[in-house]
Amino acid sequence: MPPKAALSAEIAELIELFKSIGLTQSKAAEAAKSPKSASTLKDIIQKHGLIEKNLEEKQAVLLATLAVQGAKLGDVERGYAVDAILDGRLKSTDQVSAAVKYLEAHPLPIDQSDFDKSCGVGKSFTITPADIAAQVSSYISSAAVSGWANLGAVIGGLKNSPELRWANPLEVKNAVETAFTERFGTKETAKSKGKEPKKEPASKPAQKSEGSNATASTSRSVFTEGFLGHLHKVGENPQIHPHLREAHVKATGGLVHTRFPPEPNGFLHIGHSKAIFVNFGYAAHHNGRCYLRFDDTNPEAEEARYFESILESVRWLGFEPWKITYSSDYFDQLHELAVDLIKRDKGYICHCTAEEIFANRGGEERGPRKACAHRSRPISESLEEFEKMRTGHYKPGEAILRMKQDLESGNTMMWDLVAYRVLNAPHHRTHDKWKIYPTYDFTHCLCDSFENITHSLCTTEFIASRESYEWLCDALEVYKPKQSEYGRLNLTGTIMSKRKILQLVKEGHVLDWDDPRLYTLIALRRRGVPPGAIISFVSGLGISTAASNIQTIRFEQAVRQYLEGSAPRLLMVLKPLKVTIENLPEDYLFWLEKPLHPKVPELGTSKVPFTRTIYIDADDFRLEDSPDYFRLAPGKTVGLFQAPHPITCTSYKTDPVTGQVTELICRLENEGPAATKKPKAFIQWVAEHAPSGSPVRVDETRIFHQLFKSDNPAAAVPDFTADINPHSLDIIKGALVEVGFWQLAKKAYNDAKKESKARTEKALKETAEASASSPIETASHENDDTPKATSEQLVGLECIRFQGLRVAYFAVDRESKLGCLNEPDSVEPDRREGDKLVLNRIVSLKEDSGKAA
């Protein structure tokens, strides 16, 4: 058997083994992908006889998680964790992660009481809302909390406290906001009651110095020409009954209504930026409204951090939702319509297995389709069975509600799709109210209908779903939105699959989901890519029905062009080489005032010292000269950027052991013919001047390269990890930047904070106005746990960007600690004790012919 075939057979065997303990086909295949974790899971199954234990799927998922995270544990420690999963003490992946960390850090024998305490055993189900409220009240009373400005710090402190480590994060956040309202009043009470500002559409992109005003200039033509320019007008989409159209037009007031409906089961990536731009931008262009609707119908995969990150990313890109809603807002209405669907004989309860459904749809041979035995059951029987599903009579997989569509259709999306399934999982908002949850195919079109969406804009992979979308609305005789599809955005040379990124994180190939080598939005933000550059890139591609398959180098070129006209320029040397100017006195000091950008005077200037001791980049000196080399060499003259005179190298010093050049002795050409002769090349430099803090020393400069070697990592054998570039990150320690960095950093950070605060306050006001004046009623719910991206969250150190002259574009990484940023403007910014400065390269510069030589 060929090696590749043997490998495939081995993986197939592992998948069947993993399915035998309760994993689904997809999860079993995922578990079999990594040889190391697959081997560990196989060992766990065999040693603990798990095949005969008839496990629930959730327990099987936890065991698979243990195999990935606990691969380094000894047999005894791993066995202890397995037992804790089997006896129900460990019920979540977070608890399994905590258990692995505990077992790695504590020697045998294991203290069960301490283990249970560290892993939150039982706590997730014993911490009541009253307990949380009591902890919140105690924390606020003991801490120096003065008002709403401390909200983020209080929430963070409570989430990290031992008492609430395992509490529901959203419940903690709600309890804190309730306590703040009781103590300090609502946020609005602190605002002045000045003249009412002119109202603007809430979904209009915020004006940002970072340049993410999405509807200006080039974007305008995107919304008036091509695909988006030919969309229907409000009310022109046909309805099954005339009164549905009339009610829709009245409810919308003739305004465009769109929505961005992400699933909160992961972080957004660069592809989502196109969907955000299309939905928010189209609504803004037409003075309409755009919802942010979380499609939270799968509680097993949803986490609080994803909700918060999605909202933060939308606002970071410069957009503000008109309303933030959830599919779960409509669970009661969706259930009522599901009952109505059955009563209309358009739905039925099916007990077929996944394998039986696949076979009835034609199987592997794609043969004739046939109805299952349950399709013709009486309406009354399906109603009874659906109620049994709702009350928890059935386990997952034992019963589903299917739509009675058209099995003879050539469209697979009309083959009796699943509308409801049983999930024994608590929901982050409805808690344990529901044992059944609607599917995407049932939920999506009906939520669009509830919210009177005028333009349901999605990508072309949903073309086949359009028929099912319209069928369900007409079957229930509700308003039918018009779905229109555009081509999605794909970047080649990277991956955007959540499952694959998670594998990269778990296996240590990248730092985290925000590793700057990835193309998640939080990764691009950390890397320092301006949000305006992303919007400009997407807008420049245009919107059509064709998919945009773009190389990453083209994206980087768009970022480079954006930064070219907006990033200040500072003197910087990556690999410092000391230069002593022999004809200057020891105490020589000359201050230079230089523009931060030669073509953008609005960016201002910076002052830098010029002294006897300076540093140049080691790459700008060589011992052997050549006719095509124009930088520094023994006996050669070179110019210094912005400095009044060039320098000539007269001698050099070397390390006696390595022979490496350690210092250059140069002469400042400030007299004679050489002083007026223009040098053939100029190099960057920084001066040594301790009183002014010059130069600024960089603890780490991170140079990121492409994470993968090819344009198609998915084609690598045996999997995409084989295509990983082992040299995708270079870390340079000890780079130097001109002292003007501190003033620039403080100004950039403070400006961003002010703008973000203004945007956040405006968003809160417009959201309140939207809720008060909207003619569209959304479903009520007991707990308002809408994620709130605060102004503090929206401002990160990555807003401090600059071009290192002749080096690259850089941004400050979030791991940095810059004490001067939080001090009053009257205090001169400089390095503080305990500070740490880490820079990320955003993109390189254009090819430098001088350096190439």
C-alpha cells in the first residue's frame, strides 16, 4: 500500500475509534488530524475502556480536549483527569484546561480538595446571581471606586478573583453595571444638557484620524455602481400577500435596513471586514440602518469573549450598529412559528439517524431520494413529539424537526432541512429555559423578517440557500426579505479556518489568536494595521458576484500605501554600531528640528540631539568598498539624514576574539570642499545624549514574515502545518529610535483616547435614541447582556505607529509598558523605571536600491 494510502487508512481507523466514544464525524476527524494528540486520545480510550462506557458527546469532547492539552502529563495524572471527566466533576473545556495546568504544577499525590477548588468543580452551578451580587458589592466597597470610569477595572478584577473565577462572565458584567447604576446613577446623568446635536444615521462610519471613514471618496462609487448599485429599492421585493409589503414599508419608513449577523463562536478575520463594509457601508450610504445581530443558536460553541471581540472589531473598523440584537431575542417567536409550520403540514418530527438521512438523500452514489418513514406522520403526532423535544424527553440526535420541502428539487437546500434539534446545553442568555435550539436555516430568514431587513446581503456560498430562505417565509406567510449575494474575500498564503487557527494556537505555532502573523482582525490590529487601511483595501477591490482571491502581498501593499501618507517618520537603527566623531569635542551638542513627514507638515516636527557619539545601522558599513556601494566604508564619505554635514570613516575598532567591527572613528566634514559636496547616499542615525534620554532603546523589535511557505497551505501533505515557515519571526533586541518617539507616542495615544471616548459617548446616545424612537419592535428578554466595547477597549498601544526611516513601518505591541502615557500633558514624556518597549513590524518599505546594492 502506498504511504499516502496507508496514512489515510490509519486516519480513517482513528476516526471510527473516536466516533465509538461519542464524537461526531466532524469532531472525530478533527481529533485525528494531529498525530500527537490523536495518539494520546487513542491511549486514553484503550487504557480506560471507554468504548463500553456509552459516553455522552460532551464528555467525549472533553476527553479530546484533554488529549490535546494534556499530552505531556504522566499516565497517573492523565488518568486522574479522565476519572474527573467521567464522574462529572469536570464539565467544561475551561475546567479541563485548569485541570491540566494544576496537574502539571503539582506533584503526586493529588490533593482532591485543592484540585476541585482550583478547577472550579461544582462552582459553575452553585454561584447564584445573589452570590455574584454580594461579591460585587463587597468588592466595590473595599476598592477605591469613584464612578463609571472604573467600570472596566472592576469587571476585570472580579473576573480574576478566586470567588468568581468560574462564574458566568456576562452575569458578572451585568451585576457590576447594575451596582454602578445604583451607586452612581446612569452614565447619562453626568452629561450636560446642552443643545441637542443634529441627529445622524447611527450606522454612519465614525470620522477617524486613522482614516476608516468608509463612505468617502472611492467607497462612494462602490455603493452606486456595479453589484450594490443595482440592488432593489426598499419595498420592491415581491411578497406572497400585498399587506406584507405595506406593513414592511410602513415599519421601515422607506429606509434601507441591513444587518451583519456573525456567529459568536470565534474571532473575526479579514474576510469578515468585507461583510462589515458592505452591510454597514451600504446602509450608511443610503442614510439607513444596520443591525449587529449575534446568531447565537449554538450554545455549545459560544463564549463571552467572542461577543465582546466582535463588537469591538466592528467599532474599531469605524462603524456603529443601529441596534445590537441576538437571534435568541426571538426564541419564543421562533418556537411559535415552528409549531405553526407543523400545523400547516410544512414540518414534521424525524427520528432518523444522520446516516439514514444521508442514505435517503441518495447516499454516496447520489441515487434517487426518498422520504423517510416519519414524513407522513399525522400533524397531531408531530406536535406531540415536538413538545417532547422541548421538555427534554429526547436526547441529542434522537429527534429533530424537519421542514417538509421538495425532495425532488435539484437544490440540496430543499431536501427537508433541519429546523430544530435537541441540545442539552445552557444558553448564555436564556440559561436552561430551552432544550431545543433552531438551526441557522430556520433562524436566519425569520430574524431578517422580524427586523424588517430590506437587503439581506451575504456571500455567494449562500446562493443555494436563497430558495430555502424564501420558501420558509412564504410557507409561514411572513414578510420575505430579498437575499442578494456578493463574492467573498479570500487571502491566499494564509488560513482563516477557526479550527485550523485553534490548532496553530494549541500546538504553539503562533502566540495566540492575535498573533500578528495571522489574519484575524485582532491579529491585524495588534500588528498595527490601521483600520482605515483595511477599509481602503476592501473598498478598492470593489463589490461583485465574483470571489476576490487576493495574495497577502497585495494586501500588504495596500497597507503600505495607506501608511505612506499618514505615518510619522523617525530615525531608527535596528542593529546599532557605535560611531565616534573624532573632530567634535566631548560636550558637543547641536539640536536639530526635523519634520515628521516631508510631505505632511500637519504631522509636526521633532527635535533630536546631534553629539560626538552617534549610532548607525551595522548594515550600513562594510570593510570592503565597491563601485556600486554608496554607504559607509573605510575612507568613504556618507550623508546623515537631516544632519548638517556628512561623515567620513577614518578608522575602526574590532573585537579581538571575533574580529567583528565594534566601533567606527569618523570625521565630520564641516570644513573645506567636502562640507559642501552632496553625498551620494544618506543613512539613518541616532545620537547618544543621556540628559534628553536619547536614544530610545527598544527591548524587542519583532519582524514578522509570512507564516506559510506557499500560496495554498491547505494543499500541503499530510496537512497545512507541513507548510509552516519555520523562520516567520525574527526578534531583534537593542534597536534604537530617536528621542522624538516619546512625544509622538503620547500624542498618538491621547488623541486616540479622546476620539474613542467621543465615539463611544455618541454611540451610547444614538443607541438610546434608536431604542426609544424605533418603529421596529424587537423581542423582549429579561437580561440585557449586550457586550459593551468601552473607549478603553477601543484604544490600544498599536495606535502608536511610525516609519523607521529606511527600515520599515512599526507599531507598539500590547506587551509594552509605557508609564508616560498615563501622566498629565504637563509632564515631559520619557522612559520610566520598569518600562518595556516592544515594536511590531507592520509592513516593510518598498525595495531600497541602495540597500540592495
